[in-house]
Amino acid sequence: MTKFYTALFLIISTPIFAQNGYWQQRVNYVMDIDFDAAQHSFVGQQTLTYTNNSPDTLTRVFYHLYFNAFQQGSMMDVRSRTIADPDPRIGGRINDLKPDEIGYHTIQKLTQDGKKLNFLVEGTTAEVQLETPLLPGKSTTFEMDFKSQVPVQIRRSGRNNAEGIDYTLTQWYPKMAEYDRDGWHSEPYVAREFHGVFGSFEVNITIDSKYTLAGTGVVQNPEEVGHGYGSSSIASEKTTWKFKAENVHDFAWAADVEYVHSKTKLTNGTEIHFFHRNDTLINHNWERLIPFTEQLFNIMNDKFGVYPYEQFSVIQGGDGGMEYPMCTMISGTGSFGGLVSVTAHEAIHNWYYGVLANNEQKYPWMDEGFTTYAQNIVLDSLFKRKQVNPHQRSHRSYIAQALSGDEEPLSTGADYYETNRAYGSNVYSKGCVFLDQLSYIVGQETFDRAMLVYFNQWKFKHPTPQDFKRIVEKTANMELDWYFDAWIGTTKSIDYGIHTVTSDGKKTTLEIERIGTLAMPVEVIVQHEKGSSYIYIPLESMRGAKAAPTALKDHWTQALDWPWVYPHYKVVLDVPFDQIQSFQLNPFGKLADTDPSNDIFPATNISFPPNE
């Protein structure tokens, strides 16, 4: 009986324990790839050790087979031909591919701990029934033989892209789907965004010796491969490149016969590598890019958290810009400003997509919005713009979408937006504005501390909006449900206006009106004969208030809380009306007010305040 009760206790208590603590799965990939450039195909042997750290017993697993998207009739093909505003890079191109231009993964053999497995392939997903259920806390080893054909480059991955790069190999291998506290995430590859399991990768790629390779991880045999890594000691038709990466959730690489390889090293030891085609039209811009990339890493390390890997590679490849662990694939032509911008955006992704690896399918704005927010700050510094608010372009983009009538909630899944335009405006712009307004709510200095705490506490994990919210709440000592729930889960918008200004001769009363459906704390700047005054009106739901910015402490007045149901709020000033020059709401432009025309009284004679 003692054994029975002990077993019963374990069965009952294990799920309870799991609910109270964070866990995540773990993978260890070893892949040997033999690449046939003449046929644009490769065969692979993959050994995957998978550790089940969940409280659940797993009876099946799922693999992503991304290359299968590049076939006629795939979900990516159909979606791109039926959505109202198709991505011009895709359009109907997949439907027009010939048999030797499509992409595919064919699983030739799959075993679990030596035992053959049955599996079902549906589009870009393989469902695998386990021979032996995988218990909590246990590991198992999958061995797979597969063959793949590299598609003509259409979206992200493929061969012979528009700039002539031979191969961009991204989403290129059978990849284990993520299983987390929300269950399996085996979403088909329809258009965008990914989610992966953290672990280690040892990838050995045998390819024609004429190619230079670049990608995730660190080359383990530089003296053998040469190509800017060292002096090659092997003269043969094929060379094996050995890559290794630790604590990443994906692996990507590119290959070209004309790559120029250069590198630099930050003062903290991080190496940054650059790969681009040897083209006189772009070589100068790529040389100029090196110090700008050094600066952007230094800014990010200081303000948002230290990049944790020993290496990063900026690679000409893909079809615009796309992030992968420890590297990015970007377009290499165009203006220098554009090159810096795309490099900054995709490199910064390594902080949010790479290290803070939230589920991009479910919360794409946590990746794109956070990256855009940091990018705006970095570019403002790199180009010495010194803007009052470097996020104003994101504000304008979001407001235009909010006023269009086609806005969708930020909680919409990445592939489920009705239009590509709504997706882009939301996850990039509204996601960025979400952070800019959050810095307004809690105060910039507090927000900056929270961002560092968030990075350091959740790096190499999969945070959710709730995890981020709790970090900010604890740092700011505020309640923030009201903001997170409304901004993420609804399309409520912000609009405050000056309703009336009245005077009894000695005092002046400013009446502010909440016109929009989303309540926020409000700031007012009052210009008068003796200078400027700043009035801060907290929202009652915050259960707290931000501190006065250091530069404004001597001019800062905190008013009583504004309960969100009240449409009007009055501020009484001990200043005669004839001594007041102007009132202005939202003086720093950090609220995405959809109608700023009613924020100023009178409409002229406004002097803007210094940067917060």
C-alpha cells in the first residue's frame, strides 16, 4: 500500500508542480549534409536528441517541412493568390514553378531509439507517432535520413535570388516543432513567423569547394575551409564545413562563389562577420557598414542587454531582410542608409527573435514591435538625428491604420490577418507604439530598467505578454492590465482634446475631454509669462504614478487621478488667463492620439519642450 500511495501522490502532484514553474523543451541536433549544387539538392542525416522537460507524457511529435511550401497548391501558394494584397515577392510565382524549381523535403527513414516510426506528411508538417511514449524528464533520440530540393528563391529561402546569391538556406531542414505550456505548435508554413526549441546544433555541410559559406554558429575547421577563415589545407572538389552553435533555436546558412568575407571585433570580444558579393557597386557601402554595425551592437548592449553569443554574421542573401540566430540575410544593394537600416533591424532581431524567443506566430508584435522600437532609437543615434520622439513614424503608420477601418487586434495570429497591410502596420508600428506609450506610462527611466530586467531574466526562454507585463509592473510598482488588455486585445484608440478654457479673472480652468475609447494618463504643458509648467494626470487604474523626468522636476505638478469612466477632467491654475500663452496636450508626442488637432489651445504660438 505504501508504494501505491507514493505513486498516486506523484501522479497528482507532478502537474501541479509544473503549473507553478517555468519549463521548456531541449534539442540537440547533429546533421551531416551532402550538397549537390548541380542538382540544387542535398541528402541529410539528422540525429536529434529531444528532452521532454514538460510535465506531460508525449505520444507523438511534429516536424516542420518548410520546403514543401514551394509547391503548387500549398497553403503559401493559395494564400498568396487569394489574399487581397498579396506579397509581390510571392504572388503567383509558386504556382508557376516547374518540377526542377519546386522545393521539397522527403523523409526516407525515421527511427526513435533505433525503432522505425510511422509518420503522416500533410503539407509542411509531418506528424510522427512515437514507438515509445516520452515520459516527463526523459530524453529520446530520433534518427532521420532525408532528401531535399532547394526551390528557386521566392520567399526567404532558395537559390539564385534577385541579387545573384547562389543559395540562401533558411527553414531548410526538417525541424522539430515546439511544445510548450500551450501545447504543440505545428502550424503550417503559410507566410511568416516561426517558433523553435532551444538547443545545440552541429551541422557538417559538404559542398563544392568553390563556395564560401556563412551562417549560424561558429566554423570549427577554419584552417580547412579557407575562404577568409584561414588558409585552406585541402585541395579537393568538395569541402566539409563544420558549424557549431549553442543555445539557439534554429540554424541558417548561405553559400556563394563570389562572397567577400571581412570581420571586426568589439571591445568585449564579439566578432562580427560580413559576407557580400564582390561587386564594385556595393563594396564601398559594405566597407562603410562595418563601423556602423559596431556602434549598433554597442548601443544595444548598453541599453537593451548584452548580445550573448561570440559571433554574428551580416550576410547578403534572401529577399530583403530576415533574421536568424547569430546571423541575418539581407539585400546588399541600394542606398547606404537603407543598408544600415536593414542591418540594424535584422541584427536587433537577435535580441528579441533570437534570445527572447517568444512564439512569433502567436505574438509577432513581441518580436517585430520590440525590434522596431529599438531600431528607431539606434538609427536616431547612428545618424545623429536627435529627434524629440524617434518613434513618430511608427505612430503615424499605426494611426493611419487605426483610422482606415481595417485595423485588427494586435492579438491576431501572424498568418491570420485579413491583409498584409494590416499585419505590417500592427506588428511593426502598433507593436512599437505599444512600447513607446508604455515608457510614457511608467516613465522612461523606469521603462529602460524594465527592458534590461526583461532581457536578463527571460533570455534563452519563450516569454509571453504576461511575462513581460509582470516585469514592468514590478519595476514600476503599477498595475498595467488595463493597458495591455486594451492595446493588445482590442482596437480601442486614443483621442484627447482641449474642451474649454475658462477664467474668473484670477484663475484659469482647463477642461480636457476623453473622446477616444482607450483611457490613458495625460500630460499638459502650459506656456505662460513666467515660463512653462507641466501637469501630469495619472489614470486611477494605474494604482501608481511615474516620477517626474529629471529635466522637468522643477516644473512638474502631479494632479489627482482621473477615473477612466469620466469623460471630462478639469485643471484649475492659479494663473490669470491673460498671462497664459498656450496649452498643449501630449507635448512629447508619445500618445498615439488619433486627432492631434484638438490638443492645442490656441492653435498657434506653441514652443516645443526639450527632450524628456
